[in-house]
Amino acid sequence: RIKSHQVQQGVQLMEGVKNVVAVASGKGGVGKSTTAVNLALGLAACGAKVGILDADIYGPSIPRMLGVSGKPTSKDGKTLEPKEAYGLKAMSIGFLIDEETPMVWRGPMVMQALEQLLGDTNWGELDYLVVDLPPGTGDTQLTLSQKVPLTGAVIVSTPQDIALLDARRGFQMFEKVGVPSLGIVENMSLFICPSCGEETDIFSHGGGQKFADDYGVEFLGSIPLDADIREQADTGHPTVVAGPDSRQAEIYRTIANAV
Ligand code: ADP
């Protein structure tokens, strides 16, 4: 539970939001969004009021992963009502555009959209707002770090060197802008064969722990490469709700507790 981390001073964009937790990765496709959704659900399962903001304007995936779509309503013509799914409040550019429409926007437009999704959404009272960042160390990460009092960032990486190298860059960027790191999650760390149960390190192993040791950050846990996690994420029934008694859901809840 986030208690000890100091919330940074900054522009108070969202009055009722107690903690803003960014979920970041160096590379795309490492499972950042899947982790963000399940982390948010894990926090909610612990009794917290949780929202999730999809900050990936070019590639929003939260609507699909939560199985929600359709335009958000507005009560006052100025602010947007977040969508509700599995007890989470969610906002994404994906609710405002057709799923297959590409966002052919330059940086400033993207930043404007991000600020609106963040600041013009009627989040209400939240214990945590989980922000699913796009991969890398670009405009979105900088804007968010500078405009929002981030509690901290959770870094998601697969265990192999090439993904960890990018994760290191992500970590250093947050250090530079003064955002505390809440720890690293190693995703797709082990493949368990569904038919024979044999365990294989497809993407190598131990990288997340090494990262944590090198930088003195917390190793929050490792999540296996698992066909169920993929299917649940891609069909809008994320693991923590689809298989609440599964070992995978237990891992996400443990990670939520460690954050
Ligand atoms: P990112 O946000 O880093 O681009 P996603 O969360 O969108 O990555 O995940 C990419 C793909 O990998 C998705 O199809 C997702 O369902 C799948 N995936 C993520 N984590 C796992 C996992 N632990 N096991 C199996 N598939 C996973």
C-alpha cells in the first residue's frame, strides 16, 4: 500500500485523487497495459477506490482490456464521466474514437488530449489513479511527470536484456524528473506448458531482480507467460476478475499490496 511515499508537490489537477501511480515500460508489447489493468483491479480487490487512465493516445488498449466502449457522457457539458468497469473508473481516448481509427496527431495535440482526459474527467474520490503510459521516454511521460503530482512509477519489463535496457532508460528518466520508482514487475518471466507443466524461461530469467538490485528499487514480483492472461486481457475479462481464485490473480493482488 502506498503510505510511505511522499506525493510530489505539483499542479493539483485532480482534487479527489489521493495517489497517482504511473505504469511504465521501456518497450512496447511487454505487458504494461495488462499489468496496469490487473494492478488497478488488485488495488480495488484490497478495498481501494481506483481509476485507470489510458495515457497511450496513439495505441489505447484499456477499452478492449476492460471490455468497455462507447462515448463517455457529460453532466455539465464540460467534464467527462469516466466509464465504469469491474468497479474501476476508466478513461481513454479509445472511448472517443473508433477502435480502428489511427490518431494521426502531432505531439502538441496529443499532450492537449492527455491533459483533457486527465483533468476534465470527473474522477470523484479515488485512492489510486493508475496511469497506463505509452512505452518509452517521450512527451507523455514528461508532461505527466511535470503536470501531475505522481506518487511514483511502476516499471514493467520482460526479463531479457534488450527489454531491461529500455526499462533502465525509463527508470533514469523518472529519476531525472524526480518521480520515485515504486518498483519493477517482471512480466512473461516463465512459461509453464499447459499440457506437461514443464517450466521454460522463454525470455531468460532473473533480469527483474537484477534491475531491482542494481537500482535499489523494490522487486514487486514476476508474472508468468500464460495463455490465460493473454486471452483474459484481450477479451476484456482481466485475470483478477476472470479467475479471482487463480494463482495469476493472486500474483497481481500481491503486487498491488506491495505497491
Ligand atoms: P504493452 O502495454 O506493454 O504494449 P500489453 O499489455 O498490450 O503490452 O500486452 C501485449 C500482449 O501480450 C497482449 O496481447 C497481452 O494479452 C499479452 N500479455 C501480456 N502479459 C502477458 C502474460 N503474462 N502472459 C501472456 N500474455 C501476456
